[in-house]
Amino acid sequence: MFASSKESVFWGWIFLVFGSVFLLGFLYAAIISKLLPTSENVIISAIQNDRYYCFLVPLTLPILLVAVYFHWLSMKLFKHA
């Protein structure tokens, strides 16, 4: 029925590790790779020349703020209904 405490801790660590790996990968692709000198590796060179991810997060932040506000508003309306 309910997950045991050890299983919950295990899945919590799995989510933390995967989230950290994806965050570090995104930071490398969006910021760090632009600061490093050009590379001879084809994949790293493609990441350095990419401009999509540099603009993705700044353009997503206003939409995120609106979504967080509507989530807060809906929780308030649900709580006081």
C-alpha cells in the first residue's frame, strides 16, 4: 500500500542525483561551454556553437512566474471553497 521508509529514501536520492546531473549538464551546455576555448571534439564544438539553450531559460522564466502565481491562486481558492 504505502512505500517503506527505506524505499522512499532510495527514490529521493535517485531523484536528487538525476536532477543534479541534468542541472549540471544544462549549465555546461548553456553557460560553461561558451566560456571555454573552442574544442576539436565534434560534439563539444556543436554544444559550444548552439544558441538555443542560452535563450531558453531567460525566455521561460516569465511563463514560470505566471504558472506559479496561478498554482498559488488555485490552491487558495481550493482551500477557502
